[in-house]
Amino acid sequence: MKRKLTGNLVDSILKLKREKKAVILAHYYQIPEIQEIADFVGDSLGLSQNARTTNADMIVFCGVHFMAETAKILNPTKKVILPDLYAGCSLADSCPPDLFREFLRKYPEHVIISYINCSAQIKAMSDIICTSSNAVKIVESLPREQKIVFAPDKNLGGYINSITDRNMVLWNGTCEVHDIIKIEQVIKLKEMNPDAQLIAHPECQAVILELADYVGSTTGLLQYTIKSNFKKFIVATETGILYQMKKASPEKEFLIVPTDQTCSCNDCPYMKLNTMEKLFLCLKNESPEIKLSTNLIERAKKPILRMLELSK
Ligand code: 13P
Ligand code: SF4
């Protein structure tokens, strides 16, 4: 009965998608059913590139709010909808526009690089946007003597500082999902599995990144597990990525780093707000919809286009 219900839901979503000439874009942290029904699954950079070039009439964004907002900024004539308007992001929330504007007054000579996990208002105050897959390249595109403010993720910013030997000023923000992953748990898993490689998302704390065999975006992590000759991986990121890892390499073993015994804290509570039922309803009602003023779109678009240009 449950399978039949799910089957009906899948058929209804696909029918609505065809009728409305919609494209479904999904992030790797979405539940497996959503990843399966999506036209494209990717990391923040891949999703932005897809949103910009799609010729569908409507973009259904299965991810979090800042991602859908970025799609709207890059392709403003399309209707952009998302299953749950409350799918936010602790990193984006850690950088309120008023406080950031005040903070920037102290750094008038600095170039502002913002991680894509921020609101449209923060993007509009930035010179260049980056994602976890191109952050190093973007920072290194600037002269060594250039002063830089990096926001909002202090873990990603610190990681870039360490590998590019820069001293960027960091906004004090973190992702609640990655920042809670504890080094003690990582070490315990490494001791129990000496044959495993440790791979980590750069939103994790520095002590974990220093120990990792590979650090990268969700797409980077997935590709690494596909290409590597290793058979076992300790994965320090959100649980959703395991679905594609197991699908691509069923013969390999993936161990997610547990947070503690009492919660599944490395399930992003915002990403996991999206469900198949909400996906169906948002396609049916064409709502909730991302709406932004033309002025904000124009100001936020410039630093994103600069990123896309530098990522080629
Ligand atoms: P990626 O761009 O690596 O997919 O990261 C998005 C994100 O929100 C990580 O927490
Ligand atoms: Fe934001 Fe962290 Fe969730 Fe990514 S995992 S969407 S950074 S709260």
C-alpha cells in the first residue's frame, strides 16, 4: 500500500512537471526520493550553473532558501518555487545584513568574498561569491597583498587561509550541522577502521580538516570516492550525500561520523524539511515562490556572475 501511494505521488509530480514545463533541481542533502525524481542533483556551484542555463519555464528548487534565491537572481524571468519556505540555513542566518554592513565599515580597503550560503542582501554587499568547490581558486585569483573579508563561514574561511597562506578577516559564522561533528568521534572511527580514508566538507572544524585525506564540496567528495582505489571512507558531512556515494560505488563502505548517541545532528534540519508531499503541493500550487526586487537581483547578481566567470 505504501509503495503504491509513493508510486502515485511520483507519477503525479512527473505529470505536473511536464504540464508546467518545470525542471527539478536538488541538492545532495535531499532525501533519496527527491534526489531520484530530480532532473539534476548537485552541489551549490552545479545547481547555480544549471539554474542559470535552464530553458524550463519554472524551477523547482529542492534545497534551502539561499539556493532557490540564487536561482532566481541568476534567472529572474523564471518562476522559482521551493517545497518549504522555512528551509533556511544556519550559516546564512549567522550573518544578518545590518550587522554585516556595520562590520564592513571597519574594512574599507578589503575585497568582500562571501560564501554562497548567505542571503541575497549579503550577496549584494559582496564583491565576489564563492562555493566550497571554487573558494580556493577565487581567493587565489586576487593579488597576494589584497586585503580580504571572508563571510560567513569561519571554518571554510580558516581552511582557505591555511592552504593559500592568506590572512583573510573572517566573519564568525558556522554551519550547525558540520560544526557539531566532533574530532573525538572522527578519531574513534579512524582507530576502528585504519583502512578507511577520511573525507570532509570544509564547513567542518579545522582539527577535522587537518586530519582529512580529502577536503571538498559535496560533488568533490562524491567524485573522490568514485575515483579512489580505497574501499572504505569515513565521511564528515551531512548524511544525504551517502545516497549517491552508495549508488555510484555499491562495493565500497561509507561510515558517516556520528554526532552523539541521542540525535541525528548531521541530518540538516532545513534540507530535510522538503518532502515528496511538499514537492507535489508546491508544483500544484506554484507556491511558495521566491520573489525579489529587481534592484536587489541586479546588485546580488554581479558578484555571482563574477564567481561563474572565475570558475570556468
Ligand atoms: P556544497 O556546495 O558543497 O554542496 O555545500 C552546500 C552546503 O550547504 C553544505 O552544507
Ligand atoms: Fe546550511 Fe549547514 Fe544545512 Fe548546509 S548543512 S544548508 S550550511 S545548515
